[in-house]
Amino acid sequence: MAEKLGLEGKLYRNTGTYENPNWVAMNNVKDVTLTLEKGEADVTTRANAGWRANVGTLKEATVEFEMIWDTADLGFKAIQEAWFDDESIELAIMDGPITESGSQGLRATFSVISFSRKEPLEEAMTVEVTLKPAYSTHAPSWMKVT
């Protein structure tokens, strides 16, 4: 297994249904961060010889990325509309092409939590986006292409 570069990662949105997805690459993104964490519960006992013991509890996911402010871009429009209309959006955050065997990543229905525009004087106008899993009939899952 060789190392993966960040530019090999792909962000896809589903324009189909959950059962019959139509994955469309979102190319107007940069610096994607997928954070996966768990809550924790203390299970320390006297048998731990003075060491605190913990077990993971509920899983959490956060996806953060930046997009060029391009109102003609369909991916941008989908994120913007999801934020303004309080709708969810299904995405797959993959480490390679979604059609390539061995690619893997998180598939989930997300709420757009943050949609913050930046207007630097000497750079392109951008939007910083934060997503978290939404209420859905399908729980987030780790997707592996076979």
C-alpha cells in the first residue's frame, strides 16, 4: 500500500437515491478535513491499578472544507441550498475515485452546520463549510469499493 496524497481524495454528493446512488464529484473544494471521534465513558475500577480506563461511546463525524464562491457551480449550489433550506445532503468523503476498487471513506447524510463566506482583498472569495451527520433512516457508514 502506497501513501495517499490529499489531492487524491474525492468528495462526492449523491444526486440519486440511497439505494441507487448517482455519485457526482464535487471538484470546487479544497483542504477537506474528515474528523472522526467518539465520546467516552469512564470504566475505571480498582483492578486498573491506579490507571483510568475508558471505552468509546457514540461516534461523531465532522467534515470541513473550503469552496470558491461560484454560484454557477452545481456542488456549491447544492451546499448553499441545503444550508438555506434546512435540508440534508448525502455525501461520500473518499480517499480515491468512488469507482476504483480499494477506495474508501465515510458515506452519510449531512446537515450543513456552517456556511461562512470569506472575502480576502487579494484572494478569491470563498466559503468555509462544516457538515455533521443529520437525522436519517440510514446511519453513517464506512464505504469500501470492491
